[in-house]
Amino acid sequence: MTSNARTAQTGTSPLPAPQTIGFVLLPDFALMSYASAIEPLRAANLLAGQPIYKILNYSASGGTVHSSSGTMVPTTPIALAPTNLHTLFVCAGGNPAQWQAQEMFPSLRKLARWGVRLGGISSGAYILAAAGLLAQRQFTIHWEHAPALIEAFPDLEPKRARFVMDGDRITCGGGVAPLDMMHAMIADHLGLDFATRVSDWYLHTHVGVSSGSQRASLAERYNVHHAGLLRVLEKMETTIEDPKSRDEMARFARLSSRQLDRLFVAHLGKSFLETYRQVRLDHAKKLLTQSALSISEIAFATGFSNSSHFSRSFKETYGVTPGKARRT
């Protein structure tokens, strides 16, 4: 047992220095993600018997901020955040209209210069990227928002991980992943034994590792267990901009083209082409709602030869044009 962990458990000697953890809340921030981050800190204070973590809430201009479910949280203007913060997390949700938070960038950059560790929860990494604070860093973002970030910042590549700790940057995908991230943070500060006690407090008995997946496996998502078919489905999701032909995919899976066709119909109830088009259109739908790309740019980014072909395919699938989907 580490000395820090023994101290936290017995209280026979002073605990490590308290840490002040800040959270920048954007309108419609994901309440589950926020709660999963602050609750382990609260439990740590209870178990330690003293305030070893101080939690401060900020926003662009202060006042009350509404979460995605309507819960209201009072905040202080980010410009007033002290430079002695240990860590500051940007906590955002799924509303891309809130991601262009330029008014916060100067404060975030100032805190970075002062050595404050900056983090992003759920789509918070997008704001850090827009502020120029993720260059040369490893990071992650919620899988649903990764396409928009990649298109907006081609030089950045989020990792497919539950959370990533890279020096003075720490990011996670949101949802319940902050529970795993906070376990790692508390373990660094107070020892693994104490962090385990905090996780047990929340019945968090299976702590996820940093590199753990954010999503269910392909086999679970498609309810498919054929190895060759899974290889093709994975290839589809990684070749959206440059779709491969049926013959190319069949060779990749070491199958004949006819075998590949039969597998898609038997296991998914759709042809190879129908499935591939659906994968690309689902990706396009995310870009329409989460990026500033034009419809023509989205068409090319999802492998369509022109915007007219894309618009027809999109309307056939979703019943509305891409333009209307974006407006609504």
C-alpha cells in the first residue's frame, strides 16, 4: 500500500495537498457526464473526512447554466478562474451550436500558460481543439462527435479510447467514462487503494482502462459473428470518404463476391451496396448536424460523386433533404 493510500485510510498523518478542480459548463452540457466526474470527488471528500477536492463551476459569462435535461447549475465567469486550479474540465454536450465558444478561448489559453491541466468531457475536446490547445497532444472525444472534429481539424486525430491522460491534458468520451477517468486521477493523487474505495462507493466494480472502447463491438452492434463479414463492416466504417468496390471488399475478406452478397443478405437483410450506403449516410447525417461543412463538402466527405446524388440518396433514406435535416 502506498503511503498516500495509507494516510487516506487511517487519517494518522496529513493528506496530500487539496486540489481545486474546475468545470466549464456549456449550455446543454451532458448531465450524466458531469455527474460522473464530480461525484467521485465528492465521495473522496466524504471517505477522507475532509475536503481534499474543491469543485468550482464556470461558464462563459457566469450565471445559471442548463444541462441537457434542464438541471440548473450556478456558475462563475471563466475569466475569474484562479490560475492555481489543478485541473479545469470543459464539459459540453451534443449541441454543436454551442461549440463555437470563442469568448472562452483567451481564458483557457491563459490558464494553459499558467500550467493548469486542461481537460475535455464528452464533446469538450472540440472546444479545446478550437482554442488551439490540443496540437501535438493525444486526446479523445465522444465517438458521436469524432467525425465533426476530424473534419474541422484535419491535423488532429482523436484516439478511440474511454479516456486519455497526456501530461497536462486529460480528456474522456463522456457518459460513464468519467468514472473511470476519476478513478485514475484519484489513484494518482491518493493511491490505488483509496481510489478503489471511492469506486466501490458507487458500485463501480469494473473500472475501465484508458484504452477501453467507447462503443459496443461491431459484433454486438450488427449482431453478426461471421469473421469475414465483420472485417468488411469494419472496413466500411473506415473507408467512408473513399468507398471500396464489392470485388475489392470480397478480396479483402478472402471471399468471392457472391459469397459476400449472400452473407450480407443472410445476416443483415440488406445487400452489400445498401449497407455501405447506409453507413455513409449515417456518417453524413452526423456531419450535417455537427459540422459547418457545406452540403457539397459533406457529399464528397462521404464518398458521393456530387451533391445531387448525395441529396437524392439522403432523401430516399431519411425522407427529407440534407438542407432540411440541417435546419431542423
